[in-house]
Amino acid sequence: MTQLRGIFAAMCTPFEDDGETIDPGRYRAHIDDMIEAGLHGLVLCSGTGEYAYLRDDERAFLIREGVRHVDGRVPMIAQTTALSTADCIAKARAAEDCGVAAVMVMPPFLEPPGERGVFHHYEAIARAISIPVVMYNVPQQAAPLSVDLYRRLIEVENLDYVKDSSGDFPALQNLIACGGGVFNGTDPYAPHALMAGCIGMIWGAANFMPQECARLYDLIADGEHGEALALWEGMRAVCSWLWGNGHEVDYMSGVKEATRLSGRDMGPPRKPLPIVPDPAQQELRMALSKLPVNRSKAERQVWRDWQEERDRATGSYSPAAGS
């Protein structure tokens, strides 16, 4: 069985310009780009890929076509989250039949049960398939995985991994201490999570800076922490912006726009997600200009003060006399 480790791109879903039709050509080209950049694996139907807004037939296509096109070059994880346990089992079995290395499943959400129900949900899925399940701790959106619950879950066969997107670094460290394979899903402390013992990251930002993400992991795995932190200084600005900005740009739309600005057009986000407004694009270009490889394709690659950049974007900037 494949051991999952390294940086897995939480793949964007590319749409045609209408935002409603999946573009298979863009999908295949993006897969190739991610693999050629040195990433260690891919997550198909990721949350960053607008999983919540896709139809079941679209999710099935992304998994089937992704497996076919990758053709064994890197391991793949398919998200098969569903509200009911029975539906989740059906989706997980279908993904296994396609040939993915593992499935990723959020805990029950919307009207979630307590810990007994969460345990039953994961146990039933794990017993229904023969590949690993990557559990997903995202307490902002679903039932949380406490340390005690996680410790019980990893004793079940096939419940081998967890992705933690809690944004709580001490909680992440507690999960690592329990055992199992812990993937970090929180961008702003990426290198620190890897240095603390995470086996890798499931990372939306890999869509627009795959070389940097792969290099960051490889440096840390080789013990080159100083060089890794120097690289991170160029990556940190855009990661921080995606996790909180003054334009109410959500993570999915922000990643998709950053991916376009890096020369990888994934089309617009699907409604109800809004497009990224021009002032936010200016800030994003500014952050991307710090990357050593995957810079914004904008002609102007100047790092300006935040307020000055906002003033330029809104047309209210006036240079000082003599400048």
C-alpha cells in the first residue's frame, strides 16, 4: 500500500468561461503542470476545487479522468465527503474502483452528531473499503475531531491519516503526538507544521506555486531548515493574504485568481462564489511578486506598501512632490 507523504495539491476545478462547464483540457494540463513541478501527489475533488458546488456526476468525472490521466505518476487522494454514511460509503467505493490511493472524508456536517456518531461514520467507511481514509479535522465547518476521538479512530484499520485545518497549532501538535499520519492544511504556519512532525500538506496554494511548495517540503525533509525558512519568506505574504484579507475574498476564489495570475487559467469560480475584485487582484499581484518562481504574470512586479497599493488600485494615489 502506498505511503502518503509530501505536498499534495488540493486541485482547483477548471471551468470554461461560463463558470458552469468543467474544462477537461485545462484539467489535464493542470495535472501535468503540478506533477512536472515536483509535487508528491494530488487531491481530486478538493474543497479548494469547489467540491461543495459540484454535482455528483462532475465529482465522478474529476476522479475518473484524474486517475486516467495521471496514470500512476503520483498517488492520488479523492474527496468523497457526503452527509450520510451510506452515501459516503458508495462514493468511497466508486473512488477506490477508479484506482485512487486513498479517500478524504470530512466528519458529518450541517447537523453533526456527537463523537459516537462521528466514530461510527468513519469506522463504517473504513470497513467498507480496502484503501486508507484521510480524516479531515475542520471544526469551522464540521464536527470536530478531538484528540481523544482521534486516538480512538487511528486504532481502526484504514483510518491511517488526518488532515488538520483547525488553524490551532497546539492542537495540531497534539494530533501529531498521538501517531498516525498528520497532514497540515493551514497555510500560515506551513513550514512550522512540517518541522513539528507533519508528514506533508494538502495544500490549495500548490495550484499557483507548486515548485515552491515542493521545494519547501524537500528542504525540511533534508534538515535544511534555514534555507526552508528563507524560501518561506517569499511565500508567506500570499499565504497570509489568502487566509484573511480586507476584501472578503474566500480561500477558493483567492487560490483560483492567484493560479490565473501565475499563468494557469482555471476559469472563474462557480456561483455563488464571486470573482475577485480589481483592488484585491492588485494586492494579490503584489504578494505573488515575492515568489522566486511562480510570480504573477502582471507586467508590474513591484512590492509596494499595502496602503499605497490600495490607493493605486482605487485611483486615489498621488505621488509626493518630486517623486
